[in-house]
Amino acid sequence: LAKTTQPISMDSYEGQEVNITCSHNNIATNDYITWYQQFPSQGPRFIIQGYKTKVTNEVASLFIPADRKSSTLSLPRVSLSDTAVYYCLVGVYNQGGKLIFGQGTELSVKP
Amino acid sequence: GAGVSQSPSNKVTEKGKDVELRCDPISGHTALYWYRQRLGQGLEFLIYFQGNSAPDKSGLPSDRFSAERTGESVSTLTIQRTQQEDSAVYLCASSLQVASSTDTQYFGPGTRLTVL
């Protein structure tokens, strides 16, 4: 079971790029890395997923170094609406393991 | 349906009463998950279903908690003899295939449970 560690909170301003790093030292060979976003009073929402190197979609980029012991979610030019909690997720269920979301990173975007 | 739905959206109950929370997953999704989120906290995994089978129930906090699922459809989470520490938002999610980190989980809006 891969445990993840993220900063508890981060502050940013509108228009800036935000990078949130997640540590997962005991990631398994078949684990993917997934990031979710949660707004207040809503369930989490999938943002991006990757296995190695770099993945980019319309919302974010995900950078994963060769050793895969960490990953960085990059949000370009954040706006006030990006204020949310961001969770890094690593692990598998199908062998009886549990997926743990952890505390997440609370991102606050200011004008 | 268009997404995962949960009912009720809010539930206020008295300590000692039983409550039943319902989750309707996205049609065709094999895997279904229950999480608990206390105020200001991260998500706490409770249980997941593969079809109507629950391979791992060890995340359930106590024997007052139980869950069942009918086929690959509705799931109910039952809390007996509720306690104040059960107050939280209970989130349900579903995913298309086998439960793994590669599957995107689609979450419902949650049920906010308040035990007085």
C-alpha cells in the first residue's frame, strides 16, 4: 500500500502557475498516480492520471520522475475557481488493498 | 444515469437511531466505493464492491456499519445505533472496471449525516 505525502496547504495568486508535489516512496510497479480535485460540499473529481514521465490534458500537467517516488501536479495560470483541495492517489484495490486519499493539499487562490 | 446519485443529501438523526444511506452508481459501473469525510479531513475509505461482492470490509469503523449492493446497481450503507462521532459526509463513488488506481472514480455529491 503506497502512502502519499503532500503539503497541507498552498497559497497562490490568479494567473500564476501552481505546482503541488506528492511523495510516494513505496509506489509499486503496477501503480498509477491519479490526482483528484474537491470543491467544498462536493465529491472529488478526477483531474489527471499518469504512470511515468509527463502527461498533459486541458486542465493540468503531471510530471513523474524516472524513479516514480514523487509526482508533481502543475496547474497553469490558476484562477479563483481553482481554489480547492487536491488529492494524490496511488494504489490498487484488487488484491485486497485499500486506496487512501490522505489529507490532500488545500490550494487557496487569491485575487 | 448521468452521474452517481446519493440520497438523502442531508440526514439529521438522534443518537442511537439507525440510518440507511443510498447510492446509485453510474449504469454499467462494476466497482462501487464508500468513503467517509469528517469536517476538514481527507477521505477515509470504508468498503468497496466488485459487483455485489465486498472483498474487503476491514475499513468499516465498527460492527455498527454494514453495506450491501444489489448486483451492479444500488448500494446501501447502514449505520446502526448511531453515535455522534458518526457525523460526517458519506461519499459514494463508482468506476467502470475492476477496482484499481487506474480506474477513474466518479463521485456522488455525498450524504451529510448529523447525529445529535
